[in-house]
Amino acid sequence: MSTLGLVQLLYAALAVVMAGLGLSLRVTDFARLRSHAAATGLALVLQMVVLPLVALGLTVIFRLDGYLAVGMILLAATPGSITANLYSHLFGGDVAFNIALTGANTFLCALAIPFLGSLALAHYVGGGQMLPILFDKAIQTISVVVVPVLLGMAIAAKAPRFAARVDKPVKILSGTLVIVFSIAGIVKEWDTLVTGFARVGSAILIFNAACLFLGFFVARWAGLNRRVCMTIAFQSSIHNAIQAIYIGIAVLNEPLAALPAAVYSITMNIGALGFGMVTAPRTRREGAS
């Protein structure tokens, strides 16, 4: 199966999982979003300002240049992925907040990616190349998140007993899909992964860790509860790497520009799984108290 085919299969699977996720949500969960204005602002500043600056610093520290450096900036500029909602669901984050955050971040990044990408091209490559605005990709991402969730919520409203009965199996299915697709991605892109680690592995691992820990601990420093902190950590670290890969391959026609995102697409899932398993028990205890 081609990489594109694997991505399309992943999107289809995620749509099914998001519908199952919607079974555990109620309209009142989204009504509480009004109290998350500060958390939303913090998450967006982290993703759209702080993380690109971190990526810029790593290009200097590791002496990345040319299209590799452009790829780092593109990766940092991408929004949180649909999969971030799944990790919040599995590990006790605030799913309703995560879904709303994914929507806002995705549309804002549709504007930010061309701006930051064009600046990176001018600085590292030259030649006056500009990136287009990719609203079609933003709409695709939103459709895979919002439409299935609304369907799941509608089913839960009509059949609450059924929704409660399948909640645990859906979480098991969700976790299984994450593991299966992570392994499939590693196997499919093994050669790229080995080559990529030799060139950008250290920078990617540090960037991945920075995304997770800045997302979590800056939110804790701001006084937010652990569920919201975990949500921001996942939203900040689970990037829509496919978008950066698409720009590198299809728009720039430069595989080197896609390499950082290709490596990150594997490490981010491993990092998120580990982070979730370590932090989830305490988060659930605090939520139950």
C-alpha cells in the first residue's frame, strides 16, 4: 500500500473512532467551552508563536539549513492533528475542548503556514518562492472531526443506554487503531525513518519533547486543571504532520522539506502514548475527587 493509501485508510478509521467518541459527549460539554477562553488563547499562542520559535532555535543549534530547515518550520507551523482528540479521549483529557481547539487551530494555521513557510523559504533557500493558502486541507480535517462527532452525539441523544454500553469497547478500538497505525507507519517508512534520524533525529526528538512538556507545564503554571493541561499537551505535540509532508512533496517538490515531518509523524505517537500512560492515572484521580 502506498503512503497516500495508508493516510486515506487512517482518515477513514479516525472518522469511525470520532463517531464513537461523540457517543460520550453531550451538548452541555461544549457549553462549558465559554470558561476555556484563557486556555484557548494560551494553546494557540503556544502552537502558533512559541513552537515555531523553538523549531527556529533547533535549526540554529543543529545547523540545519536549506530545505531541511524549511521542513522544521513547516512542521512547527502545522496545526494539531485529529489524533490529538483521540489521545485526549483515551487518557482523560477534555475532549470537547480538544475538538473545539482543533477546529480553531486548523483554520488559523491555514493562514499561518503560508506566511511562516514563505519566510522560511526566503531565509533558508531564497528565490522568492511563496506557499499557497491551503483552506481545502483545513476543511478536510474539520470534516473528519466534526461530522462524525455530531453523528455520535445524535446517536447518544436518541439511545443513551447503547452509548454507555459501547463506550469502553470504543476506547479499546481507539487504542488499538493508534498502535496498529503507528506500527504500520514505522514498517512502511522504515528506510525513510532510518535516513531521517541520521540527519534530523536529535532535533526532532527534542522538538517533540518540547511540544509535550511546554504544552503541559506552561498550562499548569497558568493554573489550569490537569485535564485541560493534558489536552493542550496533546494538541501541541500531535501535529498534522501529513500536511507538512504534503507541502514538501506536492507543493515544493522537495523530499528534504518533508523529511522532518515524516520522522516526527512516528515519534509523536510514541511520545504521546508514553506521556499519556504516565500522566493519565493522576489526572483521573484528580478528576474523580
